[in-house]
Amino acid sequence: MPFEEVVGRRDVLRLCGGAGLLPIAGCSGTATDPSFAVPSAALTDEPITVELDGLDPRTPVTVRASAASRDGTRWVARAHFETDGDGSLSVPEQAPERGTYATADPMGLFWSMRPADATPGNRLPPEVLFVPDETAYDVTLSAEANGRTVAESTTTRRLYDPRIEHRTVGHDAVVGEFFAPPGDAPAPAVVHLHGAGGRPHVPTGRLLASRGIATLTLRYFGDPEPIPDTLAEVPVEYVETAIEWLRGRERVRGPNVGLFGFSRGGALALLAATRSDAIGAVVGWVPSGVVWEGLGYGRVPAGTSAWSVDGEPVPFLELADADVGPPPTPSLPFFEPTLSAAGEDELAAATIPVEEAETPILLVSATDDRRWPSTALSERAIDRLEANEYRHEYRHESHAGAGHYLRFPYLPTAGTERDVRHVYGGGAEANARAAADAWAETVAFLADALGGAVE
């Protein structure tokens, strides 16, 4: 990346004893002093190489990582290794003998961090989640051997490129935030559609723009006008209006734009794609190929469809009547019984006619999704594409053991299984791997389908 300073092992050794880019402990001007080789900064979605040099051969060493959450809580991870025959260690290539993660993983020390005061192996309280500062956070790496710290370095994880452009959309008919890549050249573009939480995914828009994809993070229900107050009979035409607004920007390279939807937004993306020929790609994360009942105030069943077309509710499946107890709770019991009991005609009417789209489609699901059965709901869409011999590219990536809460790659995933209100499913490692794979696949898919290059 243009703003990154990726420094190799020899460069690090050369910088010891001088004014270098990396803060390194143990540099005394000799190549035998222990030292880290690590980039000084990288985007949060970029895996980095962490290497350690200058120790004796076959030396036990503990590598620790620590970072501060936005609330000041210190998060930590550790891994125990043994150096190789020349006294060096490459973290990506070596499985730790023990630690907070188990297999060879270049980013294991990053996603496996937990609060420093957490009891190892125990579930965190539901209110605990690593929330970084808005722009970036620092991760400090330290190496311990023979009972003392022998090397230390800090690497910055940027949430986005600070050179991206941002503007709040002031159009009377569109509510959202627009982000464009650095520079002034037109770029491929997407509309990002949030889930039932009702707020635009601004961090997603920033990171996509950092990767060369202009993004409108659209809000389609809640305040302010003209959008509906609740997730009930949201006009699909509103997405079409947003597409046209985006296509009219000087920073957008057309003629087509993509749709990228999360959860309920994934269903909306698929539905909108059946109506517009201005869509060049569709990505749905933990989406549904079936239309469901909407949600009213307090997120109670709305008694009508989540979506409307031409002022009429789109045919839908009702949410089941379920007693899930006090929060945090899963919401699967509201979906699975109805899906199992629905008659063939009822299910067919509520299924999105995805074969009517004219664009490549990528769906990403999680097999331990506790919010709704995203794998089964995605397979419903894929089955329909296959049955109709869909002529465009389509894929479904199902992530084993992962839950509904997919966030940016390599952020600590402890706490992503649930929060104070909801159970999302999955586990720390499965969620970390799903997030990394899904994001990389999505960015590459969008860039390829829309004719752009990943920065």
C-alpha cells in the first residue's frame, strides 16, 4: 500500500543503531542482538509477517502481543515457540507449542487477544468486545527468553487510509455516507446495505475505499426522513435511487455499481438485483434468499414484509412465536420452525427470484449462525440459480463453525459469539478465519466484477 512501510528482516537489522522506522529494543549495532522484523503500519485487513532474529539456536521464546481497546482495556495474546537452528523465528510458519492460538497463523497473535484480566479459556462477559480507536490502534509485540524481555516492537493497524475522501450524503432522497479512494481518478463503486441494526457500516465504507472501491454506506430505515422508521415495507426502489445517485458521482466509474449487503441487507441486495440492470455485482454476507417478516419498534414482528415494491409488501414468511428467555438470546427459533413448516407454495412465493438478476453473485454464510440459518437461506438462493442455469458467475462460501458476527479481519474475536442482547454463534478461531477469508474473497470479487484493482 502507498502509505505503508513494509520493512524486511535485513532492513530491520540495518536500522538498528540508527534513526529507523521501527521501534526496536535490543539494537546495539550488531546483527546478533535479538530484534523483531515487522511492518511499522498496515491496513487492518492485511496479514503481516512477524519475525524474530538474533537468539541462540533452539531457544524457548515467548512472543506476546498487547493492544488497548477504545475504553482503555488492555488486551493480550501469547505464543510459546522454539527458535530454529540459526536462532530465528518466523511466526507465520511455526505453530506455537502452546498459547492463545494453536496452529501456524501469521495473525494468530492479533485475533486471539483477550482482556488481560480474563481467565484463560473462560467465556467473556457479554459486554466485552475489542473496539479499536476510530482511525488506528497499536499492537506491541515483545519477546521473552531466559526470563527477560529481549526484543520489543510496535506495529500500527490502520482502520482505513487517512487519505480517503468522505462526505455525508445531502441528497433529499438518499441517507448515508460516501467514501472515495485516495486521489481523484474514478473508481469502481458499491452500495453497502446494513443489517437489522439499522445503522450504516461506516467502517466498512472507509476500508473498501482504502482498497480502491468507492462506497455509499446507505441507511434504509430509522431516522431521518425520507426512509421508513422501522424495518417494515422498506421500498426496494430506494436502493435503485441510491444506485442512480452513486452512478452520478464524478469519482465513480460506471456504468454499473455493486451491492454488498449484510444479513437483512444481503436479502435486500438480492431483491434489488432482480429489478435493476445497473448492478455489476452482488455480495451477501450471512444473507437470506427468502423474504421474511419485518421488525417494528423494539424489534418485534411487524406483521408485514420487511420490503415493498410499488407500495405493496413483498410476499414473506412470518416469524415464529418463540420464547427464547432473557437476553442474550439467539433468534434462530423465530426462523427455523417457519422455514421447516412452510408449504411449497408459500415458500416459493417468499423466495427471492435471484435468477432474474443479471450480475455475478457471491454469498457468504456461517454454519453456526445463531441469528438466522444463513447457510440454509443461502443454499435456497444457490439452488434456484442452479435450477435455472444462471448464466453469470455465482458462488456460496459457507464457513464451518463460524457465527453471524463477521467483522474486519484480524481484530480480536473474543466476544464475537454474543453481546448483551444477542447470541451470534461461532467461536473465536472460527470467526477469525471466516472474517479473514470472507473479506479477502469479497474485495477480490468486487474488484474483478466491477473492473477495478485491489490497492
